[in-house]
Amino acid sequence: MSDAIYFPHLHLYLHHVGKTLRIGPVTIAYYGICIAVGMLLGIWAVTRRAKETGQKPDDYVDIVIWTMLFSIIGARVYYVAFDWDAYRNDLLSVFRIREGGLAIYGGIIAGVLTLFIQSRIRKMRFRVLLDTCVIGLPIGQIVGRWGNFFNREAFGGYTDGLFAMQLPVSAVRQNEITTAMWEHLVNINGTDFIQVHPAFLYEGLWNCFVLLLLVVMRNRTKFDGELFLVYAAGYGAGRFFIESIRTDQLLIPGTQIPVSMVVSAALVIGSLVLTAAGRRRKRTSG
């Protein structure tokens, strides 16, 4: 039962959820499959948006591939930087991405920087690139978050709510098990399970809302770059609250403050300020 995942209040019992898929001699992590599928769907969405706005879809295939490459690097660097103690004694583990450990904010930062550099090289408007590419972000996140499901990670604290998820103790990192989880262990046929919030699922559902918001707003923005700000504010707001329940938070060194909550708050405030300023400037300029 070490590979079981249960949602008891939903009467959903998955008795065998593997972490890898084996095809002949090749073993592929489901985490990697989810990331790859999310990327492909993201590329499709971006090229579709480029065509919709009268741009060249082929240009965006190259742009998005380079952006995704550096986003993965940025996501890993960000994660390792804020969880350095887990890697300092085994430097090769830094490169074992298939085991998880990608921070979306690191990916977003690296992605935005990559788009900025490409806008200069290709002589394209940076804010137009942001607005065109942003549609692929929540799509990639929605699919990619299921990689956390297969890896038994990105979960929250103990809950007995409707969406409560049960995971075998042996399948999760011991440092992510809180006192409340230990106190509410569930023993099923001799195997101990923790019962937690499926934070990855909450974020996936929130990203569905963010994607819907982008679709609704895509032709209603008043200035270049506003659609990206809609994403930043929307995602940041949801992530702020979801991050507060997670047990695998990356903390600001020397504090107990989750770095993602700080970044989320800054994103929401900054995006709202920039949106208000942009719309005011648009009205003033006529």
C-alpha cells in the first residue's frame, strides 16, 4: 500500500499510483511527463494567441522554447537557493530534477528576463511578448501541478475536509510531516497514512480560474503588458493563501517567513499599482 493515494470523503481510492512509467529499458518519471505535456500545451496556446493577434506563430515557437528552457533552470536555481541545506552535502542531487524541486516563481523571473533579452535581439516589443506568452503560463501550471501529485509533494497541513488526501507515511519526506499529522495518523491494513490538504489540487483549480480570467480579459486590456499584470495579480492572490497551508515552504534565510508569500504579496500589490497607473496614463493620453 506504499503507492496508494486516497481521498476518503470523495470515496476515491487509488491503490496503485506509481512515480514512474517504464517503457522497455527506459524509465520516465510522471513528474517529467506532466511538465513536458504542460509545456507542449503552453506552446500551442501561445502560437494560437500570436495568430489571433496578427503576429507570426512560428516566431513564438522559438521564443517560447528558449523561454521555457531558461525558466526550468531559473525554477531549479530558485528552489535550490532557498533549500540549500538539502543539497549542500550532495551537489549532484541539484541536477536530479525528476525528483521534484522546481519553484514557479524562479521560473517566472527567469522567463521574464529571457523574454526581455529576446525582445532586444529580435527587436520586438517586450510588453507584447509578455501578453502573448502569458496565456501559456497557467496552462502549463495546471498540468504541471499533477507532477506534484505523483511525487506526493506540495501538500498542506492536516485536514478532515471534503478534499482531504491520505498518503502513506513512507511515501513522503519526513520533514514535511507536522505534529498535527502525526497526531491524526490513519492506519489502513497495517499501513500508516497522513491526511492532508491537497494544496497542489487547490492551486491547479485556482489556475483554471486565472486562465479563464485571461481568456475573458485578452481583448479587453487597455495597454500592452496589462494581460500579464492580470495574471500576476490573479496568480499571486491565490498562491498567497495556498502557500500559507503548505508544509514544504521555502523560507527566507534566517526567518520563518515563506518567501513565496512575500513574492505573492509583492506581485499583487505591484500589479494593481502598475495596472492603475497604466490605465490612468491611457486615459490622459486620450
